[in-house]
Amino acid sequence: MKQPAPRQRRTQAERRSETQAAILAAAMQILAEDGYANFSASRVAAVAGVSRGAQEHYFPRKADLMAAAVKHAMAEAVDHAERLSRTVNHTSDPIEKFLLDSEHFFFSPIFLALMEIMIACRSDRELAAVVNPVVKKARVTLNRIWTETLSAAGYPADNARQFVEISHYAMRGFFVVSTWLPYTVDRKAMIAALRDLAPTALQLGTLPRPTVRKAPTRRTLKG
């Protein structure tokens, strides 16, 4: 009887990467479920299934853990956008793909966890200093991915960029209302409305600013 091939042992680098990923996933899970106010390093270690010492070895300070968690989450968001954008072809709808990716991100537990961190940044300058650059860099990348995808589909680049930004502002608003405000939002209907408006918005682009005419000055008559 043929013996099964022995399992290959994980390398030290692989074990280290898996431990870090478990810690970061646990941190985002706690933030999404219980909020920043109830976040603690000991809870992260327990949920991740690692010792407190192992966690502190990789992330000595809370700010280090938050920055790494945000970077990990945004990297996943960028990866999802890149993979979905690559599925756009002559038979698929790039607007549909863009809205699908946006909904996937803005209504995920990861975004809820990110918002908990961003709210904490308002009163924690040290945290803001390490988190904000990560978020801004990822947002630039995400906007670029979909602007280029829509442009490749034939929409003017400036119009595509504007539509991506406006849609993301709308998605953030939908999230805030549905998560923290005492209102009921039909998310699917709102996203469908964005889809219906998309072709017009992408073709119109930026409206020109109205020209302000100066009032004529009175001339002084001489003689």
C-alpha cells in the first residue's frame, strides 16, 4: 500500500505570517462586534488563540496593532477591487462591478471596524498619525482602480473619477444611517438608484460654474 506523502512543515516565516494574520483578524472582529471602547489587547490574544507575549512581540503598542489591522483590512479591500475589476470585459457591466465592490466594502464588518478606529482617531492624535496615512493611501488606490476601469470601458476619465468619489460618499452615508441612526434604509433600492443614475452622471461630468457678472460702474460726467 502506498503511504501518504508526509505533510510539509511550515517554515518559521509562514508560522509568523499566520500568527500575525490571526491577531489582525481578531482585532478587526472585536472592533466590529464590540467597538473601540471595549477593545483590549488581552481579548485580541484570546480570540486569536495566541499568548499575550506573542501578540506583544509583533505589536508592542496598541497604536501599532491598530495601524497593522487597518493596513491588513485595506490591503484586502484593494485585492478584492483588483480581482473584481479584472473580470470586466466586453460582455460585463463595469458600473455593476464597481457598485458590487463598493457595497462589499462599505457594508462589511471590516468597514464597521475601520469606522470604530477612525472615530477613535478624532481624539487620539497618536493613533491618527499612524492610521490616517494608511487609509488615505488605500483610498487613492481604490479610486484609481475603478476610475481606470470605467475609463477603459469608454467613459471620460474625469467623469469616471467624479462618479467613483460621489458614489463612495453616498455609500458611507448609507452605512452611517443604517448602522448608527434610528432610520430604516433600503440599501438595495438606494444602490439600484445609483446604478440608474450612473450612465447620465458619467456622461455629464462636472458642470461648469456659473459666470458672475460684475455690476457696471457709474461714470462721472464732466463739464
